[in-house]
Amino acid sequence: MTESEYDLIILGAGAAGIAAAHAARDAGIRAIVLEAQDRVGGRAFTDFESFSEPFDHGCQWLHSADVSPLTPMAERLGFRYRRDPIRFRIHDGHWWLNDQIVGDYHAMSEATYGRMHEAGDAGQDVAAATCIDPASRWARLFRQGFTPYISTEPENVSVFDISRDGNTGVNWPVSSGMGALIAALANEVERAVEIRLSCPVKSIDWGSDGVMVGTLDGMLFAKACLVTVSTAVLSSERLRFFPLLPDWKQEAIAQLPLGHAEKVGFEFSSDPFAGLDMHFALMDWPDAPTAAFNVHPFDWPMATLYSGGALARDLALAGPEAMIDHARGLLGRLFGAAILKDIARVQATGWATNPYIGGAYSVLRPGGGEARAALAQPLDDKLFFAGEATSPDAFATAHGAWQSGIAAVKRILALPHFAR
């Protein structure tokens, strides 16, 4: 075996790719991880420079924390997270609504999600929007909250996704940073598995006996290749396959586009939220955006605007200044113009403009059927796929991506030519 020959080449150093590296190390096979960016983590990235506290540009939560494999890893590595239940407040453009009215909204929201689950369980591959009662006083606000959470408008996602989501309701934000957790897990394997950064892959030739992967550093050869990049990258011209992926695989990719979710974080020179618990502030007025503020996270003097769907995409394409101006206007409307004078630091994300990511997380189009299962199917026992988009019930989460990387390597190791 030469220096450029491997048992397994892993494309992408996000949660799925790092999980696969762990599994490869444990199995004792020679593997390498190729990452186009200059860092690990993929859509998990903790920024330690912009604020006094860690700021996750992407995923921040241990979703389904009571069953997530990442929870015991976070505990083992000393990462802190918050166990408090998620709280909400609603602003109607003039004042904050009282708890009883907020309770009415919660009841409507639970009933709407219940209808989505019923439709999906019944095999109705229809848009989530069909389950929203247009006559409800809360129909508009439901859309406002749904869109940044799912990363797309309810017209664009199948109830299959809603009904198959295995979230246990136990969701804990990681104050130490989810991106930092994935980076720490990458550090644990880097002595056994090379993680090559700033190494974009240009081509994958899977038509011969093995797999040839073309990079700017030259060709690498392996028995198998595991692709964990986002569906936005898979559908672009950035990564070329020889031979072309079969039509059914390309259709699966097309049915699982990335939604859009962006953040604008603010840190204040004093604490304007003293006395308030960490909560999400929803906005309920006629032209309110598909966005919500995470207020007083971990009791820090901060607030972060989460925007979703077409709004998030358009703001990201307009650039960070446009994102920040938009967020400042909303911040002032909710908390008064005086709070703007207290802004000490601000940072905006840009997932939509990142050429190696291209958005937030995958959403199943209405009529997309079993696209997630099809995306996960290997080709010719040489080309394998993992990542959150391939997870049957934990898509759009870091632990879903992690589990998919482990599962893919187990499948690879079961092949006859990997027998040891």
C-alpha cells in the first residue's frame, strides 16, 4: 500500500465524517478525512473571537439529549449544557402578550403538529402547510415560528419529515459550543486518522475496481469512499462523479434541498435582560419576519436573531451589513431604541454563501417519499453516503449526522473485501 492508498476515504469533517473517523480508528482500517474548509465541524462551528462567550454559528443544541450519543461524549469531555425547558414570549408589535394568551398559542401549535404527524403516519406525503388551520388566530405566528425551526416555509416540506422526526423533546443547548464539541471529538482521532483540511475534492471516480478521489494535492486511491457533504454540494457542479450518479440517486438529492437558517448575535455592554430567564421571543404582527430572538442565552448579556427560509437566504445573500441592520431594527422594536446604544459586539452568519455548505439542513420536499433512504443507499459497494440528510429519524441534527457516519462504516466493514 502506497502513501496515497487507503481502505477508506471520508469526504467532509462534519459530525458524520468525524464519527466515521472514530469508527474507522476503532476498526483498525487505514482512513483519511478530506475537508474543503480550513476547520473541522461542517455546520457545527463555535466562534470564540466575536464575543466574550462562545457563539455557535450553526448547530448549538443536544437534540433528544436523553438518547443522543453526543450527550455522554459532552459529559466526558467536560462540556456544559443547560437542561432548562425552552420558554417562549410573544410580542405583537406593541407589547408582550400575557402567559394565558401564550398558552393558547402553544395549544394551537401542538394541535397543528399533531395533524402533521397524523397525516404523515397515514402516508400522506403532502406539504406541512396543508395542516395549518387558516382560520386560526395563530396561523400566521405558527408559520413565523415553524420556518426558522425547520429552515423552510411549511409549503416546502413534507409531513413525512414532521411525522418521522424522532425528537424526544429533551433538547439542551450547549453553552461550551456544539462546534467545539465536534472539534474536540476530531482531536481524539487525529493521531490515528489523518484529517486533511483546506483540501477540496474535485472528482470521485468509482467506475474501476476501487475509488479514485481527485484533489488539488493529487489523486488518492481507496477501496471505498464515504461522502458526507451537504446535499447542496452534491447537487452543485463543485463535486463531479465518474460515472455520473444514477438517476434515482440524483432524484433523491433533488428531493432533499438544504433549507436556510441564519443568525445575528448581539452582545451588550450591560445586561438589558437582567431578571429574565433564557427564552425565545416570537414576533406576531402582520409583516413580522420568519424569525425569533434567543434572549439572554445562558444568562449572558446577549440576544441572537434566528431567521429562516427565504428571508434567511435573501439576507445572507445581501451580506452581513444587511443582516445586522435588519436584526437591529427588530431588536429595537421589541426592546426599545435605547437597547441599540448598548450594543458592544455583533456578528452575522453566512451559511447560504459558504460554497462548501450552501445552507442549513435538509428538508424533504412534498412528494419526496423515501428520498432519505435512497440517499443513504451505497453504490456498487464502493461509494457510500452519510450525513444528517440520510438519517431516517434524526435529520437536521448533529447526532443524526453522527449516527449516520457510524452506521455507514459498519456497513462498509461488513463487505467481503474489508474482512480481516
